[in-house]
Amino acid sequence: MSDTNRVALRVIEESTYGTTPTSPALKAVPYKAASDLGFSPETVVSDLIRSDRQVSDLILVGGSTAGGFESELAYGIHDDLLEGVMYSTWVSNAAADVVATDISIDADSINTVAEDFTTLGVVKGDFIRVSGFSASALNGVYRINGTVTTTEIPVERAAAAATETAGSSVTIEVGDTLVNGVTQKSYTLERSFLDQSSVLYEYLRGMVPGTFSLTASSKSIVETSFGFTGSTQEYSEARVAGATDTSAGSFNVINASSNVGRLAEGGSAIAGTNFVTEATIEIENNLRERNAVGHLGATSIGAGEFAVTGSMNTYFDNKTMAEKVVNNSETSFSMAFTDGSGNTIIFDLPRVKFSEGSPEVSGKNEDVMLNLSYQAILDEELGYTMKITRISA
């Protein structure tokens, strides 16, 4: 017998599809459920006719190695797998923070007199994190919506947002970015059943991340999931030669109440009392197995469109968002989370259209809700559909 609390999940990127690297340093994967990971056989019953009316055989003719795991959002713990989902690689920004007492904020920009904002290396569509303003509401995450000059960073702000003149010591920080691309990555997943008399290791190889989901619901932990399509599966009582373990590191699980730093639609915080009860992001890479004679598992994995959809469930307060459904209006959507240690992760969809949503009157003694579904599409100017930004504490 084996207990679920004694099952470890680890991962390493492959350099050759379907092959575990030599002497792999396998990184621990924090997860809460992985019930469908494994091999699903495809069998055919023999059609041979027997005079005693019995079945001659059940033949294994193929199979699929696939599945995924559910987890919780935390800074840094799944950064390598996010690269796989996004078909891209993190781009680091090593620029030094700008810290000065001459930084101010007006209706639509952050300004300075003597500093040089171009040293931050950020452009339109990037995010910055600001701290130090005496008005705490002015501190947080800002999306850049114009050309950065030596003395000005244009940022998205609500029309009536507060301002502050220079005087306080203000810090502006930048982070690393990950945008959707076209470079496929595959991984070996190791699942270890540690409480068996002889530790059993399960290896799933050629695992390409096909799906990712993020759900932020009121009064809840922010939940995530990853789904894979792969090649082969193996059980072994001997671990891969030279394998070592790498920790996932220390982390704080993020919740959707106190850790939300920004929830914005159309460039500013959700307006009025259209408070969001749940928001989701769903990535689908539209993977397909390439099967061939002489191979039990997939020889490779093909990829289709990078599709990002999701939902926003809100209280219905005014017509602003409902009209965008009717008029097929473009907007944008972003979610930023900051954990208890001060690490920030931002999911940004710069160009979005709502595919459905109308006020729902469910019955008496209830709130009228506006449950919106959206489709993210390519931002021609920025060149991507989705960007993830991480800014460390």
C-alpha cells in the first residue's frame, strides 16, 4: 500500500525529446493532486473466430502518456514549466532599481527631475513596481503605456487617480519577463512512491506542457494546473543513474484576498462596484501526438495555436463592461499578485475581447451578476498575446 502524502513529484527539462538527461538534477514540484498522470493503453480485441466461442487475445496496439497536476500559485515554484507552457524563455532584466526623492506621480505618468528612467530598460507593455510614496494607495504595480524617457514613465491610471509631488524616497523596480513564443520544451517527470518497501519510481518522458490554468476566487487560495502530452512511461525500482534532488525553495502560497496587487481591465482597476468574484486564465497549446509504426508512444508532439481564454465573474453595477460584449470592443486584462515576502508575479493580456456575458437575474434575494468570457488575441504593436512578469522581493 502507498500513501498519497508520501508521493514526490519532480521534473527536469530534456535536451533530447523523450530522453532523461544524464545524471539529472530533478527539481521538486509542489502539487496537490496528480490523479491522471500516467499511461493509457490502447487495446484491440482479437477478431479470430474460435469454435469454443472464446476470446483469443487482447492486444496492446498503442497508448498515450499524458495527464497533469493541480497546484497553488506561489512565486518561482513553477517558472521552468511556465517556460514550457509559453513556448519561450524568461528574459532577465538586471537593471538597478531607481531610488530617489525627486520622483512624483501625476494623472498619467511617473516623473523625475534628475534621474534617468531609461536605465531601467523597460518599454511600453512592461510592468514596474513602485514603493515609497507617502500615500500607500500609490504604491504597487504599474503598466507602462507609452515611450519611457529620461524623466517620464507613462503609466496606465484611472482618470481620477490620486497624485503626489516629490519628497518621499521612492523606489522603482523592474523584473524578468516571459512572453509566448514558438520554441517547444519537453520534460521528464519523476513520481516517487517513497513508502513502498522498495521505493518505486515512475518516469514519464517527452512530456510537453499543453495546458495551464489559473483561478482566483474570492476567499480562496489562487489555484493553478498544468497538463501534458508525452511519449513513454516506465516503472522502475532503480532510480535513474546519477539522479539528485533540487528543492523547490521556500515560498508563500498566494491567496485572492490579501495578495492581489492589481486586477485591471482596460488599463485601470475594475471600475465602480463591478467587483470580481472570480477570474480565470486558460492556456491551450492545442497539442497532438505524432504516432508511427514501430513506436508504442508518440515520436514527437505537434503544436497548434497558442490560445488564451478565461472568465471574469463580476457584480453588475453599470453598463461599461456589458457594452463591450455587445460592441465587440477591445480591452485588456491583467492580474498581479504579491506574496507575504514581497515577491510579485503578473499575468498580462494586453488585447482581449469578450466572447459572451449578459446580466444574470437568477432569482429573488440574489445579486445580479455579469459573468464574462474572453478571448485574448495578438497585440500587433507589442508582438505577443500574453506576458508574465516576475519581480523578486
